[in-house]
Amino acid sequence: MPKIELRGFADLYKIFRERNWSYPHRMEVNEGCTLRELLDLIQLDINEVEAILVNGKAQALDYKIRDCDRIALIPPGTPGPYRVLLGLLKTRSSQDN
């Protein structure tokens, strides 16, 4: 089973604190788990996440998680300059197509 490090930023970080999760939150996922399935697994609504970075690169929801991936959840409303730095030139919905 792949082991991952999961981080959430801004409002998503608050959810981590509310759940008393370590930061980063370390967890195991099933083999072949996608980012979309990860959101379901952690009970996070897809509308609360604009982008997901895996090892520093924005990925589509159908990305299959690998062992040791570092996953960061970015909420909607990330300010413009940070969008460029994080590689968020596309929104989650445009990556979803």
C-alpha cells in the first residue's frame, strides 16, 4: 500500500487541525488510488479543492498515487502571484476534462 504525506493550505489546513491530524498527515492508500478517490477517502468535498499538487506539480484528478508521493491540497481563491508560483494556470474543473 502506498504511503503518502498529505498537506492542506489556508482553509484546508484548518480542517487538518479540526481533525487533529499531524502536519503533514501521513497515511496509506490502496494501490491504484486516484486523487479523486483520495478526496472521498478523507471526506473532503471536491468543491473545497481547486488544485492538487503531487511532488510540487499540479495533477489531474485521475492521477494514480504512488508510494512516497507528497500531496498538497490547494483551496479555491489562492491569490494570483501564488497561482503562478504553484503552477496553477488551470483550475481543477479545467483539469477534470
